[in-house]
Amino acid sequence: MQIKQELTERHVLTLTVDNEAGTLARIAGMFTSRGYNIDSLTVADISEDHTTSRITIVTKGPPPVIDQIIAQCERLIPVHKVTDLTEAGPHVERELALVKVNGTGDQRVEAMRLADIYRARVIDATVNSFIFEITGGPDKIDTFVTLMREVGLVEVGRTGIVGLMRGAGVS
Amino acid sequence: MPEKSGAEILIDILVEQGVDTVFGYPGGAVLPIYDALFQQKKIKHVLVRHEAGAAHAAEGYARATGKPGVVLVTSGPGATNAVTGIADAFMDSIPLIVLTGQVATNLIGSDAFQEADTVGITRHCSKHNYLVKDPAELATIVREAFSIATKGRPGPVVIDIPKNVQVATASTDVKRPARTRFTYAGEADYAEINRAVELIANAKAPILYTGGGIINSGPAASEALRELAELTGAPVTSTLMGLGAYPASGDAWLGMLGMHGTYEANMAMNQCDVMVCLGARFDDRVTGRLDAFSPDSVKIHVDIDRSSMNKTVRVDLPIVADVGTAMRQMIDVWKGRKYKKQSLEDWWARIAGWRAVDCLSYPGSTQEIMPQYAIERLFEATKDKSPIISTEVGQHQMWAAQHFHFDAPNKWLTSGGLGTMGYGLPAAIGAQLGNPNALVIDIAGEASIQMNIQEMATATQYRLPVKVFILNNEWMGMVRQWQELTYESRYSESYSDSLPDFVALAEAYGWKGIRCDDPAKLDDAIAEMLAYDGPVMFDCRVHKTSNCFPMIPSGAAHTDMILNADQVSGTMDDEAKALV
Ligand SMILES: Cc1cc2nc3c(=O)[nH]c(=O)nc-3n(C[C@H](O)[C@H](O)[C@H](O)COP(=O)(O)OP(=O)(O)OC[C@H]3O[C@@H](n4cnc5c(N)ncnc54)[C@H](O)[C@@H]3O)c2cc1C
Ligand SMILES: Cc1ncc(C[n+]2csc(CCOP(=O)(O)OP(=O)(O)O)c2C)c(N)n1
């Protein structure tokens, strides 16, 4: 007997949640306990009075599963609002990565040149290393990281995605 | 400013919320609360014999009274013992407030004595949970917990209270408003109701598929269901959890549907053209093979929880609302628009054909008590007393669902979603406490009853006249049945060996014990049980290897029901074996 796999879609969800102990565990744990995927998750306080946080989750699943994920998130008491940015229409997604590249000579020059093309900034440098800071959509960062592997990448840190709807609307 | 301890504040708020009964078991981390309980008279504490018993008793109390059940247990093992009951209540949408003691806040995380991460353990089997860190928060939290447990889709809420928070004091002056961050559906959108009524009114073969949500919604929802069925002339079936919402004596009743449901209910679900799902959740026990589930019907689904929509079965018209309110709206629209009841003659004629199969018939015996016969006789002997029936889990549970008939809601207490053996006796105890004058019977199996048998002492202590009616077939019958049907009768570990003498056991606990193995004497023995003013354990020795039919085997369609033992092949393919 084979275990069946289904075709999946990538969706970016944003959640407005109460900023209280256990909220993140509740959401992340709900994903694991129901077998949903989390590709990335970011969370930060976004309100003046520190009572509300915004969570951005990138997830994958067949469309009915995505719909269930949203409904299951909405069921959680500290979750006030869930928006599926992917469904909501035009939106921007950004992620920040720090990329450390070690090397000397030509390799180092090439790393600098590529960083320039990708508009990555140098935020730390020694004679045999750089740390680049790059911001962009996930594809851009993926490509940049892949290229940097060729020229001496030793370490990378990524924030995960945050997103907002384009135009005046709020999610 | 007047100050009170956390424990005293807790008791005050419980009283304010209308709590009169708490099911619990003491221990170090809840001693301050037990001391506060000792010094008041408004709340009755019922001492169980195991914390699982406390949680199931609270479930039984809740299901039978419609009020939330309250549990009080200590930290560590007290809380972990209660987890099965919490998970059970979560699956079956039962409102519970579970108060657990916790080690002092400064000790949390230090592997202190009897420390367990109760909030972590119960996070995904409760509707919500809290760790209270300050007695000043207690009132707000407990109030919010009651509202969360009882409103919308009900469920268990756990409040973990560290010992120092129970002892420390806080001002009782400040009247904090209850938080209102929790919203839930109420009335349905009239456009959706109009559309639903139109679909039902024009259907040639409609069916009302009802579930536990109607019981959750309250007695008014059962009233509305009866009226809706009458107005539309549609047949009614129910899940295991919804039994009693529509009277089994009603003309439109088809019996339970699903794996062990009736032939007529399952065939009608399969062949209907408009299915109206009212507070049920398309459970796998109900749908059978999904791609063959009612393939040609338009499906309307009324449920208060958006996540129940399209979870397993895609529906055409989802209506997120309280089912009682939505049915009332449907009735208003139906009457307002002066719809006429359709004759539906052809549909009922087809149903009559399915009914004629007489799917619940079973081979009779004059030598042995057939388990189905035992339930029938129990029903006949008690039906005028409007009994409350709880069950354990297994064949006896299904036979009770098939052969005991319910005419009112809140009379049927069973563990459906989690299927917890050991549920029935404590649930009966809880129900009896909530309904002191009712006849309460736990229909049990000899294996299940042993899982919470210690609760017999609770019944003795509080003089609760519960009856335990054991269909003793000396097997974990349901497991044995599956092994017979799926594993070529390799009966791996399913024999109930070394059974206690249930009559002697009853007497040891101060109960009356009755044994019967003769169908001719059964009625008298049941009468003797009912005549006894006190708890009775009835060891009903039944035919040992009866199977529960009809049955839709795993992975099969509604139309592939096994109606009797002759149709059993004895094995299944791996796909079917992998399904539960
Ligand atoms: C051995 C065994 C065999 C079983 N065999 C069968 C079988 O043959 N047939 C069968 O039916 N079951 C069977 N079950 C039970 C089954 O596992 C499920 O528990 C049951 O089918 C679920 O019932 P339900 O759909 O009514 O949902 P429930 O679990 O009762 O859920 C209620 C639904 O109603 C909603 N709701 C709650 N309150 C409201 C409200 N106020 N308004 C609107 N909606 C509301 C909830 O959101 C939820 O979706 C069996 C269980 C066991 C242990
Ligand atoms: C706590 C728990 N453990 C195991 C099971 C699996 N199980 C389901 S029915 C059953 C057998 C029940 O036997 P018994 O109580 O004698 O009832 P019968 O089926 O014979 O009527 C078992 C072991 C369960 N439902 N719950």
C-alpha cells in the first residue's frame, strides 16, 4: 500500500493575535497537531499598547486544506483576524537575510559584484569575510543564497516573510 | 480595600456563575482551594476515586443538564489523569471548566514536586486554557472561561492555578468587565436561509441529517427540529451524538446513520437529492468512503463552527449559525412564504422498501440472552420512566444506540468522538447528581466497565441509585468483531480473561448485584434491578460471539452494508485495514 500525496499551493497568511503567553505555541502547535506545514513564521508586537501581535505564516497545502487552516486559526481564542494574502489579491512579501561569505582574491571580488547586482549591502567586513544584508521577496533571496554558495557562503540567517496588501486596504 | 485570597475569589466566581456541583480529587497543589471549599456551603464537592472519573462525571452532568461541568484536580498526576476526559469533551463538544492546581509560579519549570506542564499538555485538547499568574486576574479569567466553554461550539476550558496564586490576595473591589474578545455565530443570514428553504421545498428526496449540535444548542433546537420535520415532511436520521433530538417514536425517524446505522438511514442518505446537515460534522463513522458518500445530493450544512464546513465533505450551502436559531428561521420563512408540504410519496415508498429489509433483526434464542434482546427488554421495562442512558464503548454501545429509543434530548450520554472506554459509569454518576430523581443506567461491556470501576465507591458515598447493565460477552466484543471481519479471526488479546465476579464485586462496594443468563428470567431480573432503591450492577450474560450489524466496513460505501453474518468475508485489503 502507498501513502498518497496531494498537490499543494503556497499561501501567505497574516494573523492578528492577542499578545499573551502561549499564543505562539498555540498556533504553531495547532499546525503540527493537525499535520499542516509551516514554511516560515514571523511574529512581532505591532500595537502601541503592546496588546496585539501580527503573525505571518507561509504554509503549503491543497486548497481545501488551506481553507481548513484558516478556519482552525480563527477558532483559536487569541486569534482575532486571519487574512490569506495570497487570496486577497496584490500584496508585497519581504524577507531579510544575512549572508556570511568567506574568501579571498577573485572569489571575494565576485561575491561583491553579485551582491551589488542584487542590491545586498555589506554590513560587516574583514579581510577574508563579508556579511551581506539583503531584503526582498523569497525568490530573490533564494537565488542570492544559491549564488553565494558558489563564492564561499558559510552561514545564512533569514527572518521569514512579512507581507502587506498593496494599496490602501488593510489585512 | 477588601482583599481575598485567590482560592476565595475562585469560589466566589464559581458561585456567581451558577455552579452548584464540582467533581474533584484533592492534592497538595489545590489544598488552598479545598480549604476555601470547606468553609462554604453553596457548592457541593463530589469526591471521585480517580481524576478521569471526575472529568467524565462532569461531562455526564453537563450533557444531562445542559450546564457546564466543573472539575477540580491537583497538579501533575491529578491533571494528567484528567486529560482523557478533557480530550473526550473536546471531541464531543461538551462544556467543562477544569481547574487544575499548579506548583507555585516561582517553581514552574524547575521540575518541582508534582509539576507537569498542564497548559502544554492540554493545549490541543481543550477549547482554550490559561495559566493564572496573579490572583487579580482570576475573576476575569474564570468569567471568560465560562463564556468560552458554553458559547458557540461548547468545549472544555482548563484553568491552571499555581498554589501561590491561590494563597496570595487581591482586591475584590474592582468590578472588571468580562472580556468580550470571544465571538460566535448566532442567527443565520436570511439570504442563505431563503435559499435553503427553497432547496428543501423543491426537493423530491430530502433528508434531515441531524447531530450533536442540536443537543448542544439546547432543548429549543429539538423543538424546532420536530417542527421543521413536520412542515417539510422530510425523513430524519441522526448521528450517534444527536440521538433524542428527534423522537425515535416519530413517523419521520429512520434511525441512526453511519457505520452501525440502519439500512434505511444510510440508503436514504446515499439516494437523497437534498441533504440538510443540522449540527453534525460528517465524521468518518458516518460518511464511509468519501467519494461514494451521497454522490448526487445538494448539501446544506448548518454548523456554528466554521471549521466544520468542508472539512471532509464539500457542501453546496454552508450556513454558519446556531442550529436552533437557523431552524427557527427556516420555519419562519417556510410559513411566511406559504410553502406547502410536498407529498414526497415516491421517496417514502422507496424508504418503505429499505425499511422492509428489517436490518436490525437478529437471530433469536431461547437458550441464551442475545445482546440485542437484552437492550430491547431493558428499553421496554424503562421507557415510561424517561431514563438517562450512558454507555461505555464497544458493541454494547452500538446495540444501545440501535435498540434503545430516545424521545427527548439530553437522555443519551456516550463517548462518540474519542470513544473512551470507562466513560459510562462516571458519566452516569454525573447525570444522576444533576437529575436526582431520574432513572440513570450505564449500558456497559465487561471490559469497559473495568476502566473506571473504582467510581462505584463514589456512587455508594453519595447514595446515587445508578444502574450498571453489563452486556457480558466475555470478549472485547468490538475488537473481536473487527478481528473476525478483517484478520481472519485471529483473536489477538481480545478475550476478557480473569473477569471479576461482578455480583460479589457489587456487594463489596455496597451495591446490589444481579446476574442473569436465561432469556426467560430476564424481565424479572430487570424488574428486580429497577425496584431496588440504590445502585445495582447487573451482570447480564449474553451470547458471546454476536456481531453488531448492520455494518459498513472501513472504506466501504453506504450501499455496501453488511447486514448479517452470512455476508462476512473475513479479510480486507490493506487500504481498508489502514482506515480506522
Ligand atoms: C465504536 C464507535 C462506533 C461509532 N459508530 C457510529 C455510527 O455508526 N454512526 C454515527 O453517527 N456515529 C458513530 N460513532 C460516533 C462518531 O465517532 C462521532 O462521534 C459522531 O458521528 C459525531 O457526531 P456529530 O456529527 O453529531 O458531531 P458532534 O461531535 O456531536 O459535533 C457537533 C457538531 O455540531 C456543531 N455544533 C455545536 N453546537 C452547535 C450549535 N449550537 N449550532 C450549530 N452547530 C453546533 C459542532 O461545531 C460540530 O460540528 C461511533 C463511535 C464509536 C466510539
Ligand atoms: C480507553 C480505550 N482503550 C481501547 C479502546 C479500543 N476498544 C474499543 S471497543 C473495545 C472493546 C470493548 O469491550 P467491552 O467493553 O467488553 O464491550 P463490547 O464490545 O464487548 O460490547 C476496545 C478495547 C477504547 N475505545 N478505549
